[in-house]
Amino acid sequence: MAEPAKGLAQQAEDSLEQVAEAVRKRFDELTEGRFSDQIKEGRFADSGDSGTDQGHPANQHQRR
């Protein structure tokens, strides 16, 4: 690859890395605390959730 093309490719890579870092930072700012707070508050925990499929009792599974 010619030197000017290598320089252009490096600039593009650097720019994309800066964009990716900005997106990561903004995502972290937007989600900071929200998701973890919901988990801590029990939003995703069902009352009576024992880790098994409530629609199918464990003792009724059959192999075919």
C-alpha cells in the first residue's frame, strides 16, 4: 500500500476509534445506575421464581 493510503487508513482507524470510545462513554452515562438499580430493586425477579419453568412441573418431563 502506498504511503499516502497508509496515512489515510490510519486516520480513518483513529477517527473510528474515537467515535467508538465516544459511543461507549455516552452509553455508560445513559445506562449508569439504571439497569443495576432495577436489578437491585428486584424488577426482574418474579415472586416465586425458583429457576424452573413454571409452566412445566419438573417431575412431568418425559424423554421420547
